[in-house]
Amino acid sequence: MERVELVRDCEAVQIPFGHSVTLEKGTEVTITQSLGGSYTVQAPSYGGLFRIAGQDADALGKEVAAGPAEAPADAPDLERQVWDVLKTCYDPEIPVNIVDLGLVYDMRITPEAAGGNRIDIRMTLTAQGCGMGSFIGSDARQKLLALPDVQDANVEIVWDPPWNPQMISPEGRERLGMA
């Protein structure tokens, strides 16, 4: 946890409601999580938690992310690259990626007739009322589109089967202190 003062106005998304808010220059925030290229901050003067995109890291006095995270160049194939990229996507309230949380139910790669590939992801959220779902899905989609040979990506949020904590991977359980 690190306290910082915003050096400029910056857009943020209120957690868990998903509303866009402008946090003003000079606002004191506490960075509670910095994973997957974005930041979760506590802003008491605004009444809660907010997600700040990596492109706005300079408002926190941090280095701006170069762009969507890409899979390591040595990833052996597109399927591995897709899973690696999905592991850079986080719920801003939970310090475990969406794969290890057990939120990704299905991943399909379909070659496109014009070249490249289409990636289809079916995933869920930890709670149906989570207002951050569209942001988490959009983050995953943008990171998938940054992969070489990916022409299109679709991330669908589904509710069947319902998520439960038993879906968390052993790595996720360890990170959460559940091991």
C-alpha cells in the first residue's frame, strides 16, 4: 500500500459499481493493488475504491504502461499466449488473475478466412451484481487483440454454471491465503 497525491485530474472507474469518475488533481489516494497494468486505489474523499487504467499511471506518479500486455515472445503457440494474456487480467478488488480465480469457463480459437484468428472467451464473475464485469471483459478483449495473429476477440460474460470458491486454482488459493 502506497499513499500518493494525484498530480493531474484522471479518469477512474468506481468499484464495484462501474461508474466513470474524474478524480481531481491533489486528491490523496492509497494504491491498494497494482496488477495487470492497472491500479486499484482507495480515495477516501470520493468515498471508496477506484480502478485507474495503466495509461493514466502518470497521474499517480508512475510510469505509463506502453499498451496492452502481450504474451511473452517465447510462448510456444497461440493457445498458450492467450492463456498467458488472460492471466494478466484482474478483478480490481481481488489480487488473483481471472484464470486462477476460475472465472474463465471456455476459450476457443477459430482461424479466420481472411487470415489471423478469432478468440472467443466465455467467463463469469464472482458475483452477478458486479458492476466491473464490462471493464474486466473489455480489458481481456483489448489484451487479446494485441496478440500477433489475432484479428478478432469476443469475451462473453455468462452465469451458468455459477462461480464458487472451489473453482479457484491452487495458485490462486495460495495467493489468497486459502491453501
